Amino acid sequence: MALVTTTEMFKKAYEGGYAVGAFNVNNMEIVQGITEACQELNSPVVLQVSKGARAYANHNYLVKMVEAAIMNCPDIPIALHLDHGPDFETCKACIDGGFSSVMIDGSSLPLEENIKMAKQVVEYAHAHGVVVEAELGTLAGVEDDVNVSAEDSSYTRPEDVQEFVEKTGCDSLAIAIGTSHGAYKFKPGTKPQLRFDILEDVAKRLPGFPIVLHGSSSVPQEFVKKINEHGGKMPDAIGIPEEMLREAAKMAVCKINIDSDIRLAITASIREYFDAHPDHFDPRQYLKPARQAVKDMVAHKIKNVLGSDGKA
């Protein structure tokens, strides 16, 4: 199976009441862990690459690793997506460089400027057989080059979504309903809560249209605990409750982004390994269990949060 766009997978997800996992990739072990879990569970998947990942691993290496994953996992649909494209030039480079999907993030701009930028990307992408995700509303938190304070974040205004989608022609829309980037999503003592009323309103205004949730890592406390027990320092790391994400997946949300949970799984595994084997220095020794930790975490998300197992 060749690289695919998200069009068909989102259509099936919307109709089936589940979401496709969009997992950020930065190196070979992450790509392997994610796709091996998806292959075994017969789940579609979006492998997404941020601007920071392209700077770290190099665009060509990332594309070729995803191509290798497709060869090793031929039974599942895999899309390669640019996460938080900051401008037209970055989106164009990814479109020209083999991605099947891109996100243009103009969410910090005034509405008309966001529309203008997104439309420019859509026109170029569609001419090259690539689909586009855009964003309305601004998520708080820190992830790679995305850094938004709580004061500067804002919920999506449902009254804007129809105009935005009609004028831009985007294929999916990321909205802000209370999720947040990074591992420190909420202040200690506060109760995480998603604005399902906004999601319901958006779905009514855009019937059948795929909605995306960013900043949807749950920050599993077993990973945080293991990191802290083995020399780490991550006080007050809090994420989105998984039951809330499962509820969103049953609604109009067709794509749920997960990045921080991958980082936590890897870091917890490596810290534990180093403590247990202080004499080891071969990267293969500690990256093998780290890869398995990614695979196990992704399998858990597919079965318990996304509901995408058996949907490929």
C-alpha cells in the first residue's frame, strides 16, 4: 500500500464513531513502535512531523523512514502529515517533498489573515493531490516551536467555522476546546475539562466535516512516576483524561494528536534502563525497550481511546 491522504480514513472514522491517531515521529524507533502497533491491531494511522522534527532529523530521512514503514506494514493506510506548518513555504516544501497531508497553522492571526494563508496553501496542495488541515482557535502550551501562554489561548468561535471552511477549502479543521500542548497542560488542583458544547455546535454547523484535536496527550502518570523515580524531575505533569478523548472520538473528532505521551514513554523506559544497567553503553540495548514502550503505549491508545482497532 502506498502513502495515502486522510480523506478516506476520516470519512470512515466520522461514520464509525472513532478517531485516527496522529502520532509525532522524530526517529526510527518511534516510527517502528507506532506502525508495528497499528499493523498488529489493523489500525489506520497518521505519522506527523513538526517543524522541529524536520530540523532535528532532516526531511529526507523522515520521508524515507515512513516509506520503509509502509513496506513493513503493507496492510494499513498510512498518511504522512506536516504538523503546525508555520507558513506557506514550509507547507510547500513538504508537499513537494512527498507528504500526503499538511497543516497550515494561522490560528494566532486575525480571522481574515488566517483565511488568506490557509487558502493559499489549499490551492497549492490540492493541485498536487495533497490535503490540508487548518486551525481556528489557539491552544495553550509548549510543543516544539509552538509556545502559547494561557492568557493568549482562545476557544474556537463556532460562528466562524462555516465561513472559514467555505472560504479556504480546507479538508479538516483543528479546533480549540480545552486541550493543550505539552506535558504541563493544567495547573495543579484544576480539573481538566473539554468544551463539548463547542464541539457539538461546530459539528452542527459543519455536518460530516472532520474535526481535529491537538494537544491530546494524557500524560500517563505511570510514566511520570517512573521518570521521577529514576532521576527525572517532572512535578505537576497533567494531561487530558482519556475518557474525555474517547467521548470526542465518538463525535465529530476524526483525528487526535498525540506527541508528549510518546516522549514520556521513551524517557521513562530509558531512565529505568540506565539505572538497571549502568555498565551498558550500546544504544541498541536501551532503544529496543524504548521502542517497545512506544508500541505498547500506541496500542493502548488505539484500543482504549481512539477506537480505531480493526478499522484499517
